[in-house]
Amino acid sequence: MTVEVFAPAKINLTLHVTGQRSDGYHLLDSLVVFADVGDRITLTKAAETRLEVSGPCAAGVPTDARNLVVKAAQLLGVTAHIHLHKNLPAAAGIGGGSSDAAATLSGLCQLYCVPLPTPEAVLSLGADVPLCLKRGLVRMEGIGEQLSALGPSPGMHLVMVNPRVEVPTPTVFKALSCKENPAMNWPMNPTDWVLWVAKQRNDLEAPAVSAEPVIADVLAMLRAQPGCQLARMSGSGATCFAIMEDAQAQQNTVAHIKTAHPEWWAVACKALTGDQFSRETT
Ligand code: C5P
């Protein structure tokens, strides 16, 4: 039997750093959605775990135990042939590796009819892995272990752009100057949620821009596009997203960025509403 799982990009619409734990991990308050673009993982029962990676963003992705999908199989104590089709850039702030790990856990549990590991064990794979098991609109607190489902994502015309620089998460957190900022100003306004999101922040944007100034160019270019309601960096970068007014503005923006910067990664996407948890069995 083969199970195919979808590992969507996660987008931090907001990301407030509200404190730091004694072990160095930062406390966050973040509003997250998942995109309808992501990696695809095919899992087949096998006597030994073997990982094969293909796809447009496969270059440099490890195929050994450094890869979180292999760690996910080891955590479950099962073995499988894993085919990972990488559509998402790595170390990009959109949860590529974490989402791959979460999807692998979920797929292997289905393949071997075993339950998911404990929340603590899932968190040990990475702070964003529990989050990536969710769908819809999610509020993430703590270091990523406190998750509140806020319902289906609102419909939105999104653009994601990565200038093809890898920003290591620890570097960005280390460069953060103020480690205690105000949490988000809840509740979210359901009638004008874009305006509400626009009033929040991503506290990692400034340190990421210091490390990779090209991120500021991406944000400036997105904000200059007609119909751009909001542009911000996701996670620890370097991927930035924009919420566009309509499908036309969304398509025009992607076309413009691809022409101006063919070396950048630019995609149009929409948020998975939450009832589209994609898992296919063949
Ligand atoms: O848990 P994960 O491997 O994704 O985290 C990578 C690094 O990012 C951590 O070692 C830590 O330096 C930093 N980090 C943090 N606070 C978080 C998440 C990550 O300081 N909430």
C-alpha cells in the first residue's frame, strides 16, 4: 500500500515574539494559515527507510537522518520508502521541513495503523511540527505547542515570494534586539480581518532584513503592486507574502515579479480553508 500526503506551506500572517524561555527558545504569538502549494510525499511500507528527493527545490536537501522526514519515521519506530517531491524552498520561513515531518507522521500513522506520538514527542522534531499537523486558521503560542483552532481560513488571494536566500532560523532569533514585545491585540476583527492583520507585526522581519537586505526589496516590490493590501515576511524568512485584493491583482503581481526577478521564487496561492485536508490513498 502507498499513502500520498500533502505538506502545505505555512504562512505566519503575524508573528509576535513575547518573551524567551530559560532554555533560549522564544515565546511566540502567531496567526497562521496554510497554503494550497506545498510538497508531496509518497510513503510505501519497506524493511528499511530510504528517502528519495525530487522536484524544483530538491537541490541540497539531505536524504539521510538529517532530514526531518527520516526523523519522523524514526520517532514512530517504523520504516518506509519515502519519496519527497520538494516544491517549497528550504530554510524559507514557510515550514517546508516541519510540514514535511508533520505530513510524514500523519501518513505513516495511516500506513501502519498506529496513533500519532505524544504532543511532546512531536514537538521534539521541531517547534513548528505540531502546528503543521493542523489546518485552517490557527493561533500558535508558547514555542509552538499551544495551538488554538480559530475555524476555517478566510478566503484570500495570496502571493509568496522567496528571493532564494536561505535564512537559518537560529541566526534570526539571535539577532532579535527586543525579546519581549506586546502580544497580538485580540480579538481579531472578523469583518475587517485584513486591516486587523495589518496592524500586527512580524517581529523577526527586522533581524531577517539585517541578515539579508534583499528581503526589504521583496517587501517593497510587493507593496508597490496595484491591489496589494498587505505584505509581510513569514516566519524567520526569507519568504514574504502579500494579500492581494483580487485574482487579477494576484496574477499580475506574480507575472511582474517573475519578469523582474526570474531568479526569485514567486507563486500565487490561496489558503486551505481547513476542510481540505489533503490525503490520498492509492
Ligand atoms: O525547533 P526548531 O528546530 O524549529 O528551532 C530552530 C532554532 O530556532 C532553535 O534552536 C532556536 O534557536 C530558534 N527558535 C527559537 N524560538 C522558537 C523557535 C525556534 O528561539 N520558538
